[in-house]
Amino acid sequence: MEKHPVTIKDIARQLNISVSTVSRALRNVADINPDTKKAVLELASRLNYEPNIMAQSLVRRSTRIIGVIVPAIHSHYFSQALSGMTDVANENNYYLMFCQSNETYVQEVSSMKKLLACNVDGLLVSVSKETKDPTEFRRVKEKGVPIVMFDRILPDFPCNRVIVDEYEGAFKAVEHLIKKGCRRIVHIAGPEGLSISENRLRGYVDALGKHRLPVDEKLILRCKAFEEDALPLIRKVARLRPLPDGIFAINDRTAVLAMKYFHSHGIAVPADIRIVGFNDDPISEVVEPSLTTVMQPGYEVGKLAMGILIDEICKAPKAEQTFRLKTRLMIRNSSR
């Protein structure tokens, strides 16, 4: 026999009271009789009653669901951000639906459409490495669905944004290598056109400029897919003569790949070449030697982005702003 979920009508029928009374008791309305409220809550607990979110959304025209799209959920940084978002959502009685773009524009657009079909109240988005065109985001905004972008943004799309000061973090990382005596520093950069890649590249270039070191284009090597295609570039670094004395990598996984490759080919870190990564992934502390890296406050990014979006959902939108959070250089053995 098929079992149907318990509804407020079932509770009302068993207690011989109105559906509206049950609803008010479950919502903890102040003017409800305490004994009635107690009876409703006890029966609801005994029957394992769960509120029907979609039915409630039809009444109040709000699902209290927020859609989140990230390039890769397995990333330590994005998992931290999602954790921060979840905590703020729980505090404000919102639900989250996560989607992963897998670094593709097509999947990102598909995820947006699926989330909109679920009538989400708002979207939090960190764009894929392929995303350049803001047209689909403009269409979403025209439907009245607020969007907050975080970490990876589209500079030409007007919305509230929460980012980490990538430029400052990269500048500090490269300046640290320079102060350790490095003069030929390779930058293994990220995909071209992506905001985080360009900001980290600018930090690298400006740190060299501040210390009057030349920018050698042969020492700037771009990954098309982050660490997935970094190994050929690392091999290229190992063949350079003279051997560079420093590497600033786009992220920690690329930096660790470089360390492993150099170790297997008799190049000592940090004696022969110093290395700095970016993200403060947990692997940075356990690899040998431990990796100097730039810490990004992913949890705080997620909390702030969610808070801004909820404010935008609940109140009249204000002028769009960009919120920048600071990084911190974590100095470890790979650069000492």
C-alpha cells in the first residue's frame, strides 16, 4: 500500500481543529493558544511531518531556495565557500541547490535554466573558465532574479560581487620570492581572459616592476585548464637554461606537480628553485617540502556573498558594489 506524506490537513483532522490553526502553530505565531500549539507540535513530531516547501512557495510566491553554480565542487576553495554559504542560509531559513559547471559555459547555462525552473529566489555564481558573454546572466536579471557573483566574475556584468584580492596576493607572493633572492621567476598562469588569471598575472608583473626586474614573456606560461595541462609546461621550465630560480604557480595543485616533477629529476626545492602556490589547499601543508602559498578566505567569501544576496532578495536592490577580501601569505619550506 502506497504511503502518502503527512500534511497539515492530516494533523488538523486528527486534532479536530482548522488547517489555518495548525499552520499558525507550526509557524509559531504569537497569538496561538499554548496548549493547542503544544498538541500540534507533538503530533507533527510523532507523525514525522515535514513541510512541503513547494506548496508553501505557491502561497508566499517565494521558494526560499537559492541556486549556487561553481566550476568545481571538489575544489578546496569552493568547498569552503559553499560551507560559508550554507551556514548563512541555515541562519536565515533558506535552502541551497548546488550545480557544477565543470568549467564549461554550456553546462553553466544549462544549470542556470534548471535552477530557474525550480523558481529559485536568487543565484550565486562563480563563472567557468569558458564564460565570456554575460547575455544569459542579463536575461536572468531581467526576470527579476538577483545574481551575486563571487571569486570569478564577469567585469562587464552589473551585479554585486565578492572577490578575493587576487592581485595583492600574487604581488606579495612574487615579492616574497624576490626578497629571497630570485631573479628569474616563472609564472605558470591560468586560462586567458579569466578574472582570477589576469589579476594574478598583473600582480606578478607589477612585483617584478617594483623591484626593477624585466618581464620576460618566455617565463610566462599559460595553462588552458589549470593543473590538468600543467605538466608539459613544468617540463618546459625544467629545460630552460639557465634554470629559473623561482616559480609562482596559479594554484597549489600546479605547484605540487612542479615539486614532484623536479624531485624526480634531481632539481632540489628550495635549494635550486623556490616555489609559491595559491589557494592554501590542505595538500600544501603535507607535501614535502611544505608549500608556501597564498591563503584565500573561501569560507568568508561564501558567507559574505550569501548575506549580500539575501539582503538583495529581501530589500530593494542598491547600487552594485564589489567587495574585496584580503589574502595572507603562508610562508613554508618550499621558498625558504
